[in-house]
Amino acid sequence: MGLSLKGRIALIMLAGALLTVLGVLATAYHSLVDDFEQLYSQRQYNATVRAAEQVEQTLALRQHTLESLASQLSNGTSLYSVAELLARLERHPALRRQFPDGVMVFDANATAIAETTLVPGRLGTNYADRSHFQALMRTHASVISHPIIGRTTGAPLISFLSPILSDDGDLLGILGGVLNLATTSILPEQRLSEARREGVSFKILDTENLVYVYNGQELASELQPLPAPGVDPLVDAVLAGERLGVTERSGEKQWVYATTHLQQLGWLFVRALPHKQVVAPARAFFMRFAGISLVIGGGLALIAFWMAWSAMRPLEAMTRRIHTMASRVGNEQPLPETGVPELVRLARAFNRLTAERRALSQVKDDFVAVVSHELRTPLTSINGALRLVDSGVSGPLPEKTGELVRLALRNGERLQHLITDLLDFSKLSAGKLELAPVPCCLNRLIDEAISGNGPMAAEHEVSLHNACGRALPVLLDPLRVRQLLDNLISNAIKFSPAGGRVTVSVEPAGPDWLRFTVSDQGDGIPAAFAERLFDRFAQAEHGTMRAVKGTGLGLAICKELVELMGGRIGFYNRRGAHLWVELPVGTDTELDLREGSLS
């Protein structure tokens, strides 16, 4: 272990304090979780009681509405006519609010004789075989059914029945209302919204028929049976009669639940919270408590640790500064020469090294600029002489000699282009490149760039196409725009397959802005290379010599030039690579574009 004695003492003090505090916290944590489980179980129970009471009240209200109306549907000895029954039902708008799925009148034998909502085949149907009808006919008392399947609708229903009695207490008929559980919720919307907001699982179970009244998710178009024993631990627990509790599966706690039984209908209201959600506040409280305890228990140890290592902090800061300087070009500010004598001497040594590095970098840039300039002058003469020889000024050349001359000329022009890139790059890096914007024609600049790159395109068997349309007047530096186009077109040629096509197109990019795009039909820019596309000396690996010719400065220079012009540069892949440049060009150009003929 490479710690000093002071460091080891500080570490022992810190570890001892931490172990003591952790021992106390571990004991307190389990008690805290148990308390939260009980607290949330009681909260869920109170919520289920309130939900059950509200459901019971709304059921009672619907039932009372039927009972009040039932006494108005007979003259004391017999039912009114069907027309009179329907008229009296229509005079009670509360019925539609309480029973949106319809109200029916049955005769004393439980045969449907009138209905407010017409359902094909329901009139004339006898329901005397239904248990809730039998209970009413036997007791002459109002009845609310368990969830049933409608005989004619096939939908899950709850049926409300109220007897129509004569003055002597004889059964003259039955008034019934239905609620379609697939379209109408009997649950208080406030409770449902509260449950969803709190992440509570809220369900209603019919324990006599073992079906869901509400499955906790959405209204169902059919009655869903409860899962088989062993499938859902929560359903198993509540059916076992446990009012409050915590369910487990495979030794892991899942739900903290509470239940309430609605005796009138045999329904069981269940609310459950995920165990993780229940203990989350306990854990949050515990973490705050633990943090305070750790701070208090380890205070002295931390002070000792800080004192032992205080001398190392300036050194760490210097290390980070050196890493930053090494990773960021041009960030060579000197280190502060402060602190203990050893750190001052280290900072002075590093500052001296940085100064030498800066001087060497300047010498390198000056050397590149001078050598490039000196090379360009004789190379221009050599290329000029080769062009004269190739043009036949000195007389006709043998075929083999002509091929060698043209080969030398192509390579001389390529070398001159590389030297120009190096010179421009030096000027851009030094901030000495200036723009000279003048009125010019963008279409003509594109044609000149295509013509200048024609020999290279022919060598690679690639065709060049100008899709700009008519002439476009712009206010730009023609030399630098031509340089941009040359670099983009030559780059596209390198990555185009034999027989491919490179297209230059122009379109408006906003008020007073133009975008020109150079597109090829190659494989596109690899995703792994995309972030380095405009970096200096970066080149993609495409398994072909064409992909690696050049210095890797072309696109880097394009990026520098575009930013110098106040524009933007980027690319996208779509059946080839598309490199685009957006430049501000002036209001006259935008007017022409709106009139225009750009393709």
C-alpha cells in the first residue's frame, strides 16, 4: 500500500467512524421499513373504505331513484299502458343520468314490456330464471344483481330492480335499470385518478362469482375470471381473507395491500402499492439520516484525512491542467507558480517546456509556409512547361512520350494543389486569410470548378453535373468559393465508383442564404468516421488508394473557410454522401430564388 503514515492514520480513523455509524444504521433501517409498511397498509385500507362507501352511496342513489319512480307506474290496481309507462319514464331526466344504458319495465312474470333504450330482441324476453328476479319476486324487495352477462346485449351488466306493488302489496310489475360495465364505470372518478397518480393498483373482485368487476386497468367488454390459485399472489392473499398485508414471491416482497368487503354485493375492494414504492420514502429518509450520521461520525476523520492530503491538491490541479493543455491545441497558458517550493519549481519547469513547445510550433509553421511558398514557384514553372509540351508547341510528341508528359503534368498539378492547401491552412491557423467579396455568378463558378476537376473525373471514370439552373448573382469571394467547390468536388470524385456521377445543386436555405450540395454515388461516409470528417489530416479508410490520396486537409480547410465566411457546413448520407455548405449571399439572390428556376 503506497500511503504515507499520515495517510494510513487518517484512513483508519475514517474507516472506524464509518463502520460504527453503519452498524447503527443497519439496525435502524429494518425497523423503519416495517413502520412504513404498516403505515401504508393502513392508508390503503382507509382509501378502500372511502371508495367502498362512495360506490355504496351511488348504488343506493340509483336504487332509490328506481324505488321513487316505481310507485308512479301503477294506479294502485294495475300497471299503466305501455305508452303511459314510457311517457312517465321520459318525464324523469335523472333516469338517463343514473342509468345511461337504459331503464325497462317488466310485468309480474318478469317479461320485458317497455324500455327507454331500444335493444333488438329484448322486449318480450322473460327473465324469471335470473336469480335476482327470483329474489325480488319472492321478497317484493329491491335487488341489485352481481355482474352478469346481458341476455340480449351480451355485455357485462349490473341490474337494478325495484318492485311495482298494488295498494294491497301484490306484485304488479318490476322496474329495472342496467349499467353496462364495458361503457359505464361505477367507480368514483376522483378515486381512480388518485390511484393512477399515486401508482396504486386498484381492483374490485366479485368473490361469489370469482370475476373482476374492475380489473384495475380499463373497462372490459366481458367479465374476466380471477386468475387461478398461484398465478397472482395479490389475488390469493385477498381471497384468503387477509385485510392488510404484504405479498411475496420467490422471497421478494411485491405488494403492500389493504381490502374492504362490500357486504351488500359480495364485492372486495383492493388497493395495493408496489413494495419498492412504499419503502422509497423510508429509504430516502434513511439516506438523509445516514448522510447526517456519516458527516457527524466521520467529521474528525475527514479533517485528519484532509490535512494529510492537503499538500497533494495543488499537484492534482496541475496534473489536470497539463492534461487539458495536452488535449486542446492552442491552450498553452502557463501554470501558476504558487504553493510549496517543490510545486513552484515544477510549475517553472513545465512553463519553460511549454514556451519551448510554442516556439517549436511557430518555427514549424514558418518552415511549412516558407518551404511551401518556395516549392510553389518552381513547380508553377514546371507545370507551365509541361502544359506547353503537351499542347504541341515544341512539335508533335510520340504517343508514349505524350502519356509520360500528361502523367507528369497530372502529378505536378496534384502536388501544386497540396502545396496550396498547406499554405492556406497556415494562413487560416494564423488568422491571416482575408476575404474579398465581389459580385459574381455562382453558376459560372460551379462550371469552372467542374471544368477544373474534369481531368481528375475522367481519370476515375466519374461524370460531373451542374444542377444549379440559371445564373445566380451573389456577393462572395469568388476565389474562396471556387476553392470550396474544388475541394468538395475532388473529394466526391475520390469516393465515387467508376461510372458514378457527382452532382452540384443549389437551393435556398433561408432569407439571404444559399445552400449548395455536392453529392456522389459512393458508399457514404462511415458512421465511425463522421465525427472526424472535418478534422485536420483525417482520412476515411475505404480499402482503395483513391480514398487516401491527399493530405487530409481539404475538408478541414473547407470548414475553416465556411466559418470565416459566416456560414455552415455539414453532410448526410442518402444513396451516397451529400456534403452541403450554407452561405449568406444577399437579398438580391433570395429574390431571384423566389422567382426561380433552381432544381
